[in-house]
Amino acid sequence: MGNRVMPPIGVSLSSDVEIREGRPKPYRARVRWIDPATGQRRSKSESHETPEAAQDWLDAMERAARGGVDPHAATMRLRAYGESVMTLATRGLERKTLDPYLAGWKKRVVPTLGHLPIRMITNGAVDRAVHGWIADEHSRSTVKNSLAILVRVMEQAVRDGIIDRNPARVTGWQREYQQAEDELDDPRALALPDWDTLCALADGLVKRSHGEFPGWGDVVRYGACTAARIGEVSGVRKEDIDRETWMWTVRRQTTPGLVA
């Protein structure tokens, strides 16, 4: 996306409503303003079915301008708006948190809701999106990360004055998972029964890997025996392990980007 110049707080807008007979949405609302950077006149318009709806749109544009929001940004679709404010929306996040959040945005939020204008995203739309992710058998952590980045982007829209409240703050979605699912009902059902089974799993992974690289089997065994996360396993260095006591000091983790 190109650079978007944001007008200062208090930018003056002129507005009008044009009636165009014979059209499904005959009331064309328009706002115009002077770009403070170039001095050129810019405009934004949208057609509506009723004069009340047109006036509501004009009022919303006025509120957006008073808050220092570009009128174009106030009508952007979620995908475009999210890309324009992502740095602000994710400020303060650690890298290990940012990567799964961005994966959730790219792989779930954008395909499901990205085509909708910010103002059209409701609690119901978010509910249906979350239920769809659950139906697709995504894990709780995956759904949580996807919802978390949506909350942050929509919270930025609240701060920008585009919407009045955050529709992504939904509750109760975790109850949608059936209690019969292993990860919720009986986590131990996912555990491997013995060492031989673990070795068979590791060996099978090696055989299916490119070049049958044996290191993948070592990663599986190491992770299983230490209950470590994959990022922690990949961050292990030989100096982290005391070979006198066989104690491992976890000092770092490395996490590939954009992994769900």
C-alpha cells in the first residue's frame, strides 16, 4: 500500500447529498476536504437507500475527521485497514507472540472477514467467524491467537473514532468445543504409551523427511523427553546443558515466522 497522509485533528469537511433518481441507492453522500500536505481537494462518497442513512454516513465522516482520521480510512475494508495500522495494533508484543498473531490474521481473519468494511463488522459477524474456525477443527490456541489480533485491530479502529465499540470482544466461544475432544476432555489420551512408540514416531518422521535427515528424529525425542516447545528445542545450544548434572538451562527460543 502507498503512504497515506492523515489530516490533522480538526480538518474541515464540506458535505452534500445528491439525489440521483432511478437508482437502487439514490442518495449519494459526499465529503470534501483539502489535503494539508498537497493543498489539493480530495473527496469521498457513498450511495445510500435513504436520506437518513446518507446523513448518518456524513455524521460519521465528520466524527472521523474531528478525531484526525482520514475519511478514506473510515470506510476502508478490514484487510486494508488492518495492514495500514498493524504496527500500531501490535505494538508492545514480543516476537514469539507476534508471529502466531500475524499467522492468525493472514490465514483466518483476512479470508473470513477481510472483505467487510470496518463499520459492518458486528458481534454476530465475529461470532460466525469464530464458530467457523472451530468447525474447521482449529485448536483453541489457534482460534485464540486469531481472535486476539482481530481484537487489537478493531481496538485501533475504536481509538481512531471509526467505530464506537469493539465487536471482536466476544465471550463464550471456548464452550463451543465439545468436551469429548481430547485436548479439552482428556489431555493424556494424546500421550504416547511408551519409549518404543516414541522412537517409531521419530523414525517415521525421518523416513518421510527430505534426504532422511536423522536430526528430525532427535528433535522429536528431545521435545518429548523434556516437554519443551519446538521454539525452545530449536534454540538449544551445547553450552546450555550441564553434562555433570544433566540439567538443561533454557536460555532462548527461536520461532519461525508466520506459523499458525
